[in-house]
Amino acid sequence: MFLTILHAKAESAGREVIAVDPRNTSRTCPECGHVSAENRPTQDKFHCVACGHTAHADTVGALNVLRAGLVRREAPPA
């Protein structure tokens, strides 16, 4: 139900909804790509154990979701 409403609202605003797999989006380093549960030492902190990149975990997750959506948008139709 939520996705139906979201798609309708996006369409009426001239926007596009692209579904992406959220798994590991807040555990993946946006700088080096390293994926590890240890990259999330707390609920809100992100610290990559491979390269040392630090940020708020929500920011990291949002950036990774955005990148995944852009990749899907550019992918040829299946």
C-alpha cells in the first residue's frame, strides 16, 4: 500500500521511484567499498575498518542507496 501511494505521489510530482536492495547499505564504505558489520560501531556512527572513513551511518546508508538507484536507472531494461 505504501509503495503504491509513493509511486502515485512521485508520478504526480514528476519524480521517479527506483527500488533498491537496502541490505548492507549502512555497512558499506562509500569511499573504498569495504563491507563489514564492524564498520557500524554504534547505531549512528560509521567508521570503515579498512580505510578509516568516518561519517554518520544514516548519511552513509543514504549515499549508498542513492548510488545503487543511479546504477539501476542507467542499467538497460531487462
